[in-house]
Amino acid sequence: MSDNVLQTLQRLVQDVIAPDVRELKVRQDSFEKRVEERFNSVERQISSLEKQSEAQYKGILAAISEAKA
């Protein structure tokens, strides 16, 4: 009898739970990939903004220097 219960539990895990776990793993991998892509996009945007800010700052300093001269 206990063998029958163990076999039933094993089939349940193989037929029901294992596919769900695999599906969740695939969905998690997909989600992680999207998050990483968006994070990288935000990093690129921040880098671009930093470069623009630095260029504007240097332009302002140059203008101030010219005004003093």
C-alpha cells in the first residue's frame, strides 16, 4: 500500500508539479532578461546625460572665463 502511495506521489510530481516548475523557470529567465535589458538601457541613458551635463558645465565655465577676460 505504501508503495502505491509513493508511486502516486511520484507520478503527481512528474506530471503536475515538474512542468509547472519548468514553466516558472522559463518565465523567470525571461523576466530577468527583460530587467537586465532595461537596466542596461537606463545605464546608457544616464551615461549620456552625464556627458551632456559635463559638456554644458564646461561650456558655462568657458563662457564665464571669456566674460572675465
